[in-house]
Amino acid sequence: RNQKDKLYSSKAQLSSIGMTATSMATQVAATAAIGSVSTAMGKANQAIDTKEMNKIMADFSRQNEVMEVRQEMMDDALTDAFDNEDLEEEADQVTGQVLAELGIEMDSNFVGLSAPSQMPVGAAAAAEEEAALADAMPDLKARLDAL
């Protein structure tokens, strides 16, 4: 029995040593990776000229502003070309002529259009369901307050 206990104890110690070794190997790998990243970042920093980068960024900003001004000019030109009140009035006249030919009168209140005289089938069922729910609501509220 003592030998079994010693065997289990030594197995646990070996497992612990194995885990420690694995942890150390992981730390070494992480350290090596960080070292290589640091080296790469150093090389990238050496390769980039900050003055040149600032010059490029300023040029980009300038070109971006020029593009925005051109876009606004194009928008204004298109708005002027297509936003014509005469065109809108002409469209209203054509619409009026078509409706007149069809025999439909239109004014601000849509005279000549009749409203449906019956409710749709689904609407009637929904109205009945709503009424039943309204009747049950006070009872449910009283039960909830009693709790």
C-alpha cells in the first residue's frame, strides 16, 4: 500500500514538472515572438521617413478637399439641371390631363374617390379579439394585484 502511495506521489510530481516545463517552453516561444515583432517594428520605423509621411498626408488632405469641392460643384450643377419648377409644373399638368381623360376628379380632398363600405374579413376578427381582450384585462389586473 505504501508503494502505491509513493508511486502516485511520484507520478503527480512528474506531471507537475512536465506542466512547468511546458509553461516555460510557452514563455520562451512568446518571448521569441515578441523579440521578432520588436525587430520588425524597428526595421519598419527605420524604413519610414516621418517628414515624407507628413508630406504625403498633407498632400492627401489637400487632394481630399479638392475632391469634396468638385463633388459639391457637381451636386449643385445636377440640382440646377434637374430641379426645375417648370418641369414639376409640366408634370402636374400631364398628370391632371391623364386623370381627366380617365374621368377621375382630384382636388385637395380627393373628391370622387369612395371609401370602402365594409371592413375586410381579417379586420373584423381582429376587432372581436381586441374586444375580448379588453373584457379580460380588468380581471387579469386584479389577479396580478392580489399577488
